[in-house]
Amino acid sequence: MKGKRIVPFTFNKVKLKEACWIKDVPYFTRKAIGEWLGYEYPQKAIDKIIERNPYIRQFSVTVKLTVTDGKQYQTEVYNPIGLQLIVMESHQPKAIEYKIAVAKLVYAYMRGDLKFFKTAGNLADVLALPKGMRGRGRAVETIAQKLGICRATAYRHLSRLEAGLPIRMPRRKKRISKYEDRYLEARRFYFEENLTGKEIAERLNVPISTVYFWINKKFREAA
């Protein structure tokens, strides 16, 4: 099986640091499951649970996971059903809370509601999906809405991430948000109350050039 990139996973109260997506299904490492359950030695704790309950392995696969150092390791990962069975065999103090959280995750998985675009937290998560994979475009669109940017900008940011470059947010977006209240007031005065640029500048205590910048046609289209 082709190597997979590790990404964090979040669904309601289920938050695991290490996950990968295989055919639109999330899979989780034993270490991540153990950390989430609060074990002092996460990997060893889950290893013991699997050793006592080998039937759980039918809900796992072995994949090459790419970690932060860029190297790949053969790793056993478990799907939502495997995750639920591990939690059910756990005797941690918070086991009941975890069981409820995982049961909701499995229910969403069985209904087909568990999608990468709903759980991806940022554009860096999208790098875990190969280009052309179903759900990748929807993930980009969803994250773009969260960031308040258009889809095309989100793809430009994604390209920079793939090239190892930092993301640069549009300067105009920051400028609008900083003076958003006065910008909206200026538009209302100009378009609804028919005030002159000079009158608006005096009311808002800004230069008249700023007023005309806010209300000119090119800026209105960009906004």
C-alpha cells in the first residue's frame, strides 16, 4: 500500500494526534489512541489490549506512515470500529466518556457522514490526501470558508505549503477588517444618505482620500 501522511483527527470530543485516511475512512495509530485514553505509556498499553483481544486486528491495516522527519515506517492503524473496540476494552477512569464519544464517531462512520472535509482543521491536513482523491476539493472549500478566503486563494496557499513556503494572507483583507465599521458607515452615508465625500470624511474623522478609496467602483467589486 502507498505511503500515507500522518494528520491530526478531530470529531466532536474525539481528538487524536495521529491519523491517516484510506479510501475516505480514518485510521488511527495505537500510540494516538493510547494518548487520547490517557495512558502513561500509550503504545505499550494499546499493545497489551490488542494482545489480550486479537480479534480487534481484523479492523486494522498496516501502512507506510510518513512522519515529521520525512521517513516512512510500517505502522498498524485501526479504523473507527477498531478504535471503538479498543476503547471498550480499556479500563481507564474516563472510559465511559470515551465510549460515548467513540460510539458517536462510529455512528457517523456507518451513516457515511464521516468525511475528511468535515474533520480537516487546516490546509496542511489536506496534504495528506493525494491529488484527485474524492473529498480533497471539498476539504479545501470548507477550510476556505473557515478562513474567509475564496477557493482560488485557498489553492494558492495549498501550493505554497506543498512547496514548503509560508502562507501569505492578502493585505487588502486585513486592511478592510481593521476599518470595517467605518468602511461600512462610509458606504451607507454615500449610497443611502447621499452625503458628499467631504461630509463623510468629517463625520468619520478620516482623510477624504480614504473615503473615496472605500467607495470607488474598483474597491466595491473587490469587497
